[in-house]
Amino acid sequence: MKKITVSGKRFIDSSGRERIFNGINLCDKGYYENGDSKRIYKPDEYFSDELIKTLADDGFNIVRLGLTWDAVEPQPGQYDEEYLAKIRRVADRCAKYGIYFYLDMHQDLFAGAPGCSGDGAPPWACLTDGAKFKPERFVWAEGYFWGKAVHRAFDSFWQNKSYKGAPLQNYFCNMWKHVAGEFADHPALFGFDMLNEPFPGTDGGKVFRKLIGGVVKTVLTDKRCKLSFFAKQIFKGNLIGCLEPFADYSLFRKATSGADKLINKFDTGYYSEFVDRTASAIREVTDNGIIMMENSYYSNLGIPYSTPAVTVNGRREPQLCFAPHAYDLMVDTPEYKYASNTRVGGIFDEHRRSQERLGVPLIVGEWGGQSEGTEWLDHIEYLLDKFDSYRWGQTYWCYYDGLLENPIMRDLVRTAPVAVTGEIESYSFDRENNVFALAYDQKGEFDEPTEIYLHSSPAEIIADGEYELDGKILKIKTGAGRHEIKIKF
């Protein structure tokens, strides 16, 4: 497989072609069985050869491959090579079918405990001053909002407290060095996603309270909010309906802006130091793989992301990209069918501003949701069109048993560029007329063709170059100049 690197705000392969990635998350968070305190992981069983082949046939060309600190380092300084072999088997299957992968060190609520929703760090790395992780009562994420154990564990991690004489982040960085060394020369390696959705700890609890206060203050003071409307929704017991005015992104941002300073403090302080330290550890063992910067949990809501570009040994990391996440407020609820395009669109516009500030390519690490019926698919299509307009790749959250039969596959399996012999100007899919269009500017000659994945057999191909169909891949050979390609279905 061709090596993928960064060039400006684009991903390119070793032939110099611009690459676009259409992907999905594969993440085994593990589970507890029969009252055991040790989590069980079976990624190589869940993500079979047959599944990876099906994903490749459906046009997925990248996966965000999750692993956890707990699984890699169950005891301090002792790495579970059997677990890493399981991850490697999945990576090998990806390579077999031409799919790239990037490694995601996943966490939710810092760590897991029997009966709780979290995952991530091993128990020995959870320094909570005696506070216990508790099962959720309402939503899986509530530990972020008021969980003492979650807050204290993150505080200890960001403050780099010691366990058995060594700072926690030293363990974490050494663990990443070991993992990076294991996968450094893998042909399908895309990059390293250092930590999923970093959370600010105790300050994260303060952010939650500021968000609640901001919503109340906005409702009481902004003329766009009608108190009679909110009173009516509350009387009906329709708390979800109270969110309707906040589909106006400017109103939504007014409500969330009170948390901006706390997130800026986290991004430019603890988190910036952490990503520099972790990236430097990875680079001690390999120059391969792109270093991937994530935003904090609360920037999923559009609170501006302020982390500076990663530096390694005092120099800006050249192979760097931004991998943000964003979800609508309705995600993880039955009301996802009411997800707001304008609200989540505004969040991704904020991520676009962060991309421009950093001057790097962007791949959306997590996005999406699920609901009953099909009316919510309009929201999925809106997001995919948004990503296409910015020429962003993406990895949908996430694969689960039954996904391949879900109606969402009609949108996730889609015609899209794979590799383009030049700089892409634009690409889009007109669903009303079933027409895909691509425009790009090619400088000079390329040995390799432009490649486009086709979701179904084309009725007509309009291209100013020689082309051929290789299975579901349209290959087009063009010369220097500007090119427009249209494919009608």
C-alpha cells in the first residue's frame, strides 16, 4: 500500500495523488464477565476477515481502530503482547483488502469498572483519592458532569501525579512507544490518535455547570427565546422540545460561550503539554504515521479549540492532522431524528476555523448517530455533504452488529474520490439527479490514474481522459490542466 503523508492541508500518497478517506470506527471496548474485575477484549473476533472485506467492497478505505490503555498495559510496565497480536490481526486484514487504519487510544470516563460505562485506563492508573466509579443512572456520559472519580482520575493524569515512583504520563508515553514500535512499519498504517476526547477533569464539571447556567441565562435574557414556549414544553413534559430554539447556532453559542475560557485554559496548558510529550515518545521509535490532534470532549459542542500545533523536540511536527469530533445534542437519544443541521453544522464550521489556524488536513474522527425509521437520514446526508464541501475525510461512529443492514448504509456506501492526480477543487453528489461531480487541477504527468469509488453501475461517464472500470473503481488517466468529471447513475 502507498504511504500516506501530509502536504499542506491535504493528504497525499507516495505517487503524489490527493487522497480522500471514507471510513468507520472499529472499537472493541471490552466487557466484564461473571463478576470478573478484568476486562475481556476480542477485537480479532469482532472484526473478522469477512467484515473487513465487506467494508472494502462497500468503499470504506480507512478505519479508526480502537484500543485501550487497560488492554495494552494491564500492569505497570507489562504489555499484553497477546492483545496487541489481536489488534495486529485486524490491521493485517485491513492491509489485505486495501484499507488504511489509524490507532485510537480510546477512553470514555477515563476508565472502566464493573457495572459502569467507562473504558480506557487500567485500574492501577486511576488515582481518585478514594472516590469510586459509579454506574450511570440517566446517560452514559453523566460521570463527566458530576462524577468525582472521573474528575479526580483525570486531574491526577493531567497533573502527572506519580504511581510507584513514576509519573502517570511517563507510563502512558512508554505504552504508546511500545504500541508505535509494534505498528511502525505496517503497510496500512495511517496514523496515531493519541487519546480519545480528552476531558478537563474537575474543570470539566465546572464547564457543565456553566453550560447549564448559560442556557438558563440565554432563555431569560435573549429576545429570541419566548418564555411562553419553554413553559408550554415543560408543561407537556417535552424537555427535548425546549432545545428547539437552540437550532439557531448563534443562540446556541451564546449559551455555551461562558465555558470558552476554561476550555482554552485546558487546551493551551495541560493538553498541549500532553500531546507534545506523547508525540515525542512516538517519534522516538518511528517517523512513520501521521500524528493526529483531537479536540476536548466539550469542543464536540463547538466550544473553540485552542491547542497549538504539536511540537517534537521543540520543532513543529510536519506529519500532523486535525481529527475533531462533533455530535448533535440529540445523539444517544431516541430523538436523534430531530437532530439540527444548523446546530451541528455550526460546530463543524468551528472545526474548520481550527483547521485553518493549524494549517493541516482534517479527518473527522467521530460523527453520526442512529434513530428509528429513515427521516433522520437527511441529517446524515447533510453532514456528508458538509464534509465533501470542505474536502474532509471521515470515520463514522461506529460499526456494530447489524449496521450493514441499517438504512444508513445507503448513505455511507457512496461514490467518492479515492485518489486524485492533482489538487481537488471540489466534489459533490447531487442526490436529486444522481450525479457525482469532481473538479481538480493537475500539475504535470502522473504514472497512476485518478481513482473514484462507484456505489453502483454508472449510466454515463463524462471525462476528458481515458478511463476504465476496475470492479467498483473508476480509473481515469488525465494530463496536466484542469479537469471535470461527471458520473451519472
